[in-house]
Amino acid sequence: MSLSLPDSLAHVHVCPNHELLAQALAAAVADDLRAALAERGRAVLALSGGTTPVRFFQALAEQPLPWKQVAVTLVDERWVDETSARSNAALVRQHLMYGAAAVASFLPLYRDYGHGPEQALPELEAELAQLPLPLDVAVLGMGNDGHTASLFPGGDWLERALDPAGSARVLPMHAEAAGEPRITLTLPVLAAARHLYLHIEGEHKAQVLQQALAAEAGPPIATVLRAARTPVQIYWCP
């Protein structure tokens, strides 16, 4: 199938395979970071976890950038420490923050409080407030249920996290499909990003996305794409 969306909502970039997709996305993100650095002297990049972005992280690490001026954070995190194979922070450290990119600053979202993400909210809000928001670049993924970041259908904090007028930058999320408790950036933070990307692979994900956007009350990915300040850049390969 082909992935076709209204230009007012998204620009779709199709690549023939995973490797070329990773390279193309890394080049585009690096260009946006260079532009932010030229304008403001600093750049803020928010990344997603999971298995899809590994090639992209590795390609981005090879991009010539003044990494010391780049702040990296996550769009969401599972409430596990970095010894877990499910930690997004560990994934970023392993596949992006090495070589020249090792000098970038990194703000992970997990805190070892032992009683779930709710306890960490004041600390995370304060630390995120120190970043020069809005995000210069946010790179999202999408699950088969139409969730993005940790904005899960049926999540206990979903309504508040998707409130376009909400003041919270980060909120917890518990949902049956999420496994562990999660922590996630909220819709206002993601939608305000100067450059918002969606990185998806496979025919099924393309079908999920098109169905989500066709529905009157679609899943969270549709809400985020419709709220974005500029058309979302979608990078996809079959």
C-alpha cells in the first residue's frame, strides 16, 4: 500500500528499506538541529524508544554536529531502571550517545523512587523547565493500537495528558497495553515542537495510521498529529 495523507496535516517521506529510512531521517533531524544551533546556540531533541529507532539512532550519532550544544531527552519512558532491556534511556545511551555524540547532555525521565512515576513529577517538571523549550525536534513512534509516546488508549491519565490547554509537561500513565507504569510528555509539549517527526515501518503501521486519521475520534496519534504546530514529517518504509 502507499501512505497518503493531506499536506496540511503531514508530509510523507517514503524510503525503500529500513536502512535508507534511518539515514534519511537522521539527515533531516540533523539539519533541523543545525538550524536551531545557528539561531539559538542550543538545541533540544526528544526521542522515542522501542526497537524501530535503533538504526536511526546509530545514523544520527554519525552526523557531524556540535553535540555538546545539544540536549537530548525522551518523549516517554517505561518505569524501569537502565539495567532493564526495556529502558528507553539505556537504548539511547547505547545506540546514540557514543563517539562524538557522547558529549550531548541527556535528561532521562526515570527516577529510582520505587513507588511509581507519580512521585517523580515535581522533580521532572523542574528539570524539564530548565530546557529551552519548545523542543526543537521530537521524533515519535506509533504502536499498533494508535498510541504514541505513552499516550495509550484507555490510559488513566490520558484525558489530562491530551488536554491542549494543560499546563503539565509530563504525566504518568497506566494502561493495560503499556505493561509497566509509564511517564510521558504531554500533548502541549509534543505539539509545540518546532519540528515533529513520526517514524514508522511496515504496511500494517501505515494502515493503522490512515485508519486513525480517518476516524472522527481517532486514537492518540491522530490527536497529536492534528494538534501539531506545523505539518508532521512522516518517515516510512514498507
